[in-house]
Amino acid sequence: MKFQCFWPIIQALIVDTIGVSEVKGVDHQGNGGTKMVQAPTYFEADVRLDRNSPVPLYHQIAQPIEELILSGQLTPGTRLEDELSMARRLNVSRPTARRALQQLGDHGLLVRRRGIGTQVAPTRVHRPNQLQTVFDQMKSEGRKPTTEVLSYGSSPASNEIAAKLELPVGTDISTIRRLRLCEQQPVGLMFDVIRAAIAPAAVALERDSFESALAERGVIVAQARQTFSARKATTPESQLLRIPVGSPVLAVQNVSLDDTGHVTAYGEYLFRPDRFAFKCTNFAH
């Protein structure tokens, strides 16, 4: 009798906890039957733990999930189980499960959204340490990059710009501002200055990378000197990148040189860190 009274409550807890599934047992009248409840709406990773391994348990949990995300088997927006569910299912402590999810978050692979939970983060462009443009890198990954030319103007080079381009003060230069998007989502802002005589047309910049557009003009970029830093986005930058004002952004100063070693262009770029990553491999000597 007591079981019959509490069965509706038990069913409600099952539905609330795991979502839809088939639960067989007695109904609230005490009759045998099958009840349909919701199946899990979140992803549970198939993790096998080696508790005798020197590798920390949290890393053993995070590693297979990271591999699934990087391989594309877990797509952006996929919801993962929370730390409490993970801890119970894998028989680990809650801090261990929390640290596993935190590690994935620190790598930019997971995000936590209020009212939704933990999800696979939007895909980032991973740029290797080689002379390849962001535009070309997106294309090589099967993405669809696009460019909006925000402004395109000409003016005499100031002392500062002339020094960066290694040109006489007053030389005609072109100043170009662009917004780079990947599958209609903003990735970065680009600001370039270049000698007007070799500057690519705006239409060329909308369909291709800056370097490819330069190549059409007979200018080959053979080397790029880059300096990386981080700062907060200004209000105008935040609006264009669709991020909160003051959000951290990756700032890059870029000096392009041709095959003779002469400076061809100077650029300042801003990237959203949740949509762009730079990979660098260092070798010991």
C-alpha cells in the first residue's frame, strides 16, 4: 500500500532526473504496466577509469570528451551531463567531476549557460604556427569564411605609419578595416595600412584573403612578423564582434614582408578567443 502511494512521486522524480525512458512496474492503481518517460537530453561520455593509473581521474574523464569534441563527433551546442550526474555515474567525487569539466572549459571546449547547463562551445578556428591566413585556415577546415569591408580610404602617411611601413612621410597609403566572419559569426576585426600603389581593391578583399588579393597585384607575402597580446574590447569593437563591452580579445600586430624583405603592409587584428586559437609548437635545442 505504501509503495502504491509513493509510485507517482517516484515516477515524477525519474522523469525530472533522466528525461524520457521506459519504466516498467505497477501503475498508481497497483496494476502492472509500462510507463513512458523522457530519455536523457544530455550526453554521457563512455569513460573507463583506471584507478591504479598515475594519471589523475579528472584528466581520464576529460580526455575522451576532448577527443570527441575535436573530432567533431560532439557538435557545438551539445548538452553534457552536470558534475553531480557525472560524479554519481562514474563513482568519483564531485570535485573530481567538476575539475574535469573545468579543464574542458579552460581549453575553450565547453561553456556553461544559465538555465541550460554545460554545452559544447562554438567551434574555434585553430591557426597553426605557419604562414597561413585565417581566411585560408577556415577554408582548409571546410568552413565558410566571409569578409565585410567596413571602410576603405586613402591619406598621406603620418610619421608613425611611415615608420611602420618603412616609407617616406607623406606617401599615399590606403587604410582598410574589415570584419572577418566564419559561417556568419564574427571571428575578428582587421585594420591594415598599405602603400596605395599596391593596395588590393575592396571587392578582392571581400572574396579572398588579404595576401591572396595582394598576390593578384603581383605582391607576394613571404614572411610575417607577429606580436600577440590580450586586452579588453572597446564599445565599438564589442558591437562588431557581438560580445559584451570589455570582453577579453586576442590582439595581434602583423608586419608583412615580401620576398625581398621589404615591408608590404602593417596590420592590427582583434580576435574573439572563443572562436579563434593560435597553436605554436616549440622545439628544444
